[in-house]
Amino acid sequence: MSAPVLIDYDTVVERYDPMLGLEVHVELSTLTKMFCGCPTEFGAEPNTQVCPTCLGLPGSLPVVNGEAVRSAILIGLALHCEIVPRCRFARKNYFYPDMPKNFQTSQYDEPIAINGYLDVTLDDGSTVRVEIERAHMEEDTGKSLHVGGATGRIHGADYSLLDYNRAGVPLIEIVTKMIPGTRERAPEVAKAYVSQLRDMLRGLGVSDVRMDQGSMRCDVNLSLSPRDSGVLGTRSETKNVNSLRSVERAVRFEMCRQAGVLEAGEKVVQETRHFEEASGTTRAGRRKETAEDYRYFPEPDLVPVEPSAEWVAQLRDSLPEMPGARRKRVQAEWSLSDEELRDLVNAGALDLVAATVAAGAPSGEARSWWVSYLSQQANNSGVALDELPITPEQLARVIELVAGGELSNNLARQAVDGVLAGEGSPDEVVAARGLKVVSDDSALITAVDEALAAQPDVAEKIRGGKVAAAGAIVGAVMKATRGQADAKRVRELILDRCK
């Protein structure tokens, strides 16, 4: 198959209106699966977290996970949805090797949450309201591992392995309504929506939302229509996009690809597509099914779910502060500019800074550490900022040692490096490495006198009133003390000794 002809992005937005819709699948962080008692721990040995129910064996019967229902209601409430008084599960029938029952237990025409919205803030501070069609409960499928071949997909593979540990893990699928009017900002809107939805879900504590591990995945639905025509185009659905950057790239590529198809006088095919991470492109999957193809019918082994109004009210009252409101609050409390707040959020540091402040550190110092030095260490290590082996409490202790004059900024970085290297707590690292600031004047005077004696020309300049020359002596003393001297006190002593 020949490579698609892509139209320049600027030309696309001049000639076409994109119509965007997003479906986000979220694995819930329940201890057990949706319809059985099997554990859901990620990374277990293949096929060790299974039972007759999640394997679809004859005679087994499902039981709804109450914690999953609670999480679904919390998500719906956080998205300003209506929680329905009665919903039920349905069987979605299709065959795939990693789905042992040959149907997925999902919700079709009676989801638990409907008609909500999420206000999404873009980088320039403008807001786009993304309306939510529905949020419904379902179960995840197993996982296929295709061995051999160049792409890791079934085409060209020598054989496939199946792991059913994930089969039956609770999922919430959050489906937006069509998002009109995004035009050239469609990729940005898609990325911002998924990012802020992820923050909301993390704040609710219902999922770890690890896109790299598949616990949050996005399907991108996109179509193009002639500019200002109001006519809906034929959509494609790019499946299982698993990073924020990839969501943005998938939208942009599909806009350019579909424009190329239309400009050539051809029709866009309604199909699923796969996103290729390495190239930032999509490739055709299968022709897209309609609801009729799945032959939905009510799940006969499960009774309807009927959350009481009292329970829903209790859950509504228990909702934590939402990310948008929290950002406005901390921006005011920490006196942040819009740009500083964006840097903090984009670095994934807001929660970490807040926890460090809660542990007693000033907000400015906490923000500086997480956004600059620790972000650099995370990038160098190839891990997320919150995966660094240092806690907010440990960082707050380092900041406290600096404020108390026991560590200089340079020594503090060495202490943090020791914590990151697994050498213990900040106090243990400081003791083991001998990092405390030298504050004994007698020891500092000896080092100052030795540095002045080693550089008599510089000493003479200082005595002649050129106090800027003292910087060279300060540097020599800091080197001699391995950075453990108080630079301010060293300077004072140099000027005193050169009177």
C-alpha cells in the first residue's frame, strides 16, 4: 500500500473544519476485577490472575464489583454528569483471541453517567468546554503478544501468546460528544482534554492513569468537512493512543491524511486505525463496525445497578477539590504568574510541590527544586518526576537544612543526589558524606589565609580597594573546603583579613 499523500497543516485548516471526538478508557485501581475476585496487580506472571469467571468457563457467574461502581459514580459526578437511578450491563459480541468469552460485558443504551462536561484550559488561558456523552462501566480484555515480525503486531508475526491477567479488569469508558469549532487548535484541545482528565482521575484516586502501562488509553475519532459547510464528514477512529504527545500527533496526522484523501477526490473510509509511535503516523486497521454489528443484548447474569439518591449525594459531598479549582487556589496562595503556573503543571510538579509545602517548605524553594533540578534528574533518568526516589518530606528536610545554614545550595544538591542514589535520608547522606557547612571561623580563617598567601597579587588588589577581586579567593576557599564553607562568611573574612 502506498504512503498517503499528506496536505500541509496550514492548508488543511484553511479548507476544512475538523470534528473531534475522544473516547478514553480508564482502568480502575480496584484490588479485584470487575466481575470476579481475581487480583488486578500490574506486571504479574502471565495467566496467574485468572479464574473460571474471567476466563469465561461454562457454569461461572459474574458478581459486580461494588468499588468499581463507586468509582464510576465519582467519575461521573466530577464530570458534572447525571447519575442515572437505574442502569444495566449488556453483552457486546465480537471475537478476538484475547477476549475469552467472545463477548465483552459493557453498558450500551443504559450507562451509569450521562450528559456532563469538562472545561479544558489551553496554554493561552482560554477555555474550551468539552461535553461528555456518557461514562460507562465495562471490563478490559486480555493482552496479545505477537512474537516475530518487525512491527510487534499480528501481521507478519510467527506466533502469538495470550495473557488473560488483564481480562476482566474494571474499566470506565468516557465518551465525549463531538467537539466543534476547534479548527487549527484541534490537536491542542485533544491533548489538553486528556491531560486534564488524567489529572482529575488521579485526584479522585480511582486510577493510577499510567498511560505507559495502558491503564489510561485514548481513541481519537476525527472527521473533516469543507470549511463552514456544516456537513459531517466520515470519521476514522485511531485506537489505543497511549501518551499525551501521541494524542496530539494522531489528531494532526489524521487531519493531514484525510485532507489528502479528499483533495484527491476520494472518500474517507470509516475504519479503525493504529498509531505508529516511531513515525507519528496512523495505518489502517479494520473497517469500523456499527452498534448493530456487536449484537448488544442485556446481560442475563447480572441484575440492574440502582444507586440510591442518598448514596450518590454522599459521594458528591466526598468529592475532593478538582484540579482546575486547585490550580486557581495555589496560584493565588503562592503568588504565581500564569506562566509559572503553566510551567509547574507541565512539569507534573503541582502535587509534589504542594506535598513539599505541606511538609513545611516555603513554596518558592519547593517549586524551584521540583521544576528545575529534580526535573532535570528525572529527564536524565528517563522517568516521570513522581517516580524519582525522593519524597516531598525528604526534600522539605533538605530545604530546612539550607535555611538553617547547615547546607549551602551546592551541598544541598549533593545531599539530594545521595538520596536519589539510595544512600538514605537527607540527614544520613549529610552525615555519611560529611556535607555540613564549615561554620567554625578558625577553620575558615586558616583556609582564607592560605588562599591569600597563594595569590598575593589578588590579595594586594583587595587591599587596594578592588573588593570584586575577592571572588577569586572565595572560589579558592570553597574548593579547598570541598564546597562546605559558607561563601558569605568567607567573603566577610577575606575583606576583614585584607584591611
